Amino acid sequence: MELVDGWVDSDAWQDVVAEAVRRISAGQLDKVVLARDLVAELDAPLDVRSPLRRLARDYPGCWTFHVDGFFGSTPEMLVRLERGLVTSRVLAGTIRRTGDDTRDLALAASLARSSKDLEEHEYAVRSVAEALAPHCSSTNVPDAPFVLHLPNVMHLATDVTAVLRGDASALNLVAALHPSAAVGGTPTEAAVALIAEIEGLDRGRYAGPVGWIGAEGDGEWGIGLRSAQLEDEGRRVRLFAGCGIVADSVPADELAESQAKLVPVLDALA
């Protein structure tokens, strides 16, 4: 397996992050989520069942998926609707694990106190609560996030819950929530416009909703993160990762975070 840069190389991507920070500092928006890609060139066509098994085994706390060559193991539940109960897991704010349990506990505590990460997380939670409001009542937003521990990274996480009002289906809720601040930014319109202007990447299905819906309208839809797309009849795999950029973001740190988010699929391909 040979790894090569995708649409934008790592140095150029850091320049893009720096430009986003400049726009945010100028007051044009509060947050934008920028994505990058990495390409794995394979010696033979990939049987996607193999990495799917590894992802399901190594990331049991995530939702493993495959849709028409787009596959991965996402930690973020966009929305679940079950008998009128609505749940959305919001992730924003990330730190890489070291493999040392004592050190990781200290890092988790620092993540929970990080003003930069808490600010980023607040934007994402607020966007979900506001999007659900027209369809739901009795919305519950915890006062503070918890730290979600995954094998490669730790995230600030909040589970927003609500009671469905009316007869909206899971797909109606997906349409209301996507794109959330966790994959677009805040305000959404300004963030999506900036992504189109400076990111330089064809995201394809990356960060889109993936899931299922039942006959009664219930369903479960994740966000297509920690993911990759098969290309060239399975001989090429395009891996994706994204980072939430706010005023305090440092380009080199965001590049390191994106590298950590590529680990699940890279390991599954190895």
C-alpha cells in the first residue's frame, strides 16, 4: 500500500487553515470545519469486508457502515428516532491518545477544560438544539460535555435528547440537522460558503448522513466520518478527515488532529 497526498497536500492544507483563522478573527464567522484527504494506492482490488470487520472489532463504540463503496466507523450519531424519542450525539473538540493510560487521563482532563475546544463544542451543540426545536419538545441539553474515549482519540461529546412533536420521520430530522456545525460550521451558510471557496476538496459522500429508516419512520443516521471511498474498482482508497477551526486554532495542531482521525481506516487497511 502506497500513501500519497490527495486534492491538497499537507503544507497547503495548513495554509488553508490559517486563512480560515484569519476570516474568523475578522468576524466573518465563528467556526468552519475543513476537510482533507489522503489516497492509498493498493496492489490489488480491496475486498471491503475485511476493513469493515476490523473497524467493527477495533471501534465497538462507533457505528460501522458501508454504502456503495463509502465505508468507515463513525463516532457521531446525527439522529436516532425511536418511538418518539430523538437522540443526537454531538462531537466537537478532539485530542489524540498516547497509549499511556495515566497520560491519557490527564489529557482528557485538559480537553474538558480547554476554552478553545469548549467553544467549538458549544457551537455544535447549539446548532443541533436549534435545528431540532421546530420538530421537538422537552429538549434536554446537558450543562457540560463528557469525554468520549476512543482507541485513537478522545472527543468532547454531548447527547442531546428530545421528544418528537408531530409526525416527522427520521429523514425529516436528518434534513433539518444536516449539515450541522460539527461538519460545516457556524453560522452554517457562511461556513459552507467558505468551505466551497478555500477548501479545494471534492468531499463526495464524506460527512454526509449514513443510516437506515423503517416503515414507521423510525431510524438511525450517523455522520459519514472516519471514512473512505473506494475508487478505480477498489485499487484506490480515498480517506477523509476534518477539523473544526475556530479563532484559537493552530494549523500544525489541526494537521496533527486530522492525522489522528485517519488512523482507524489506515489501520483497517494495513
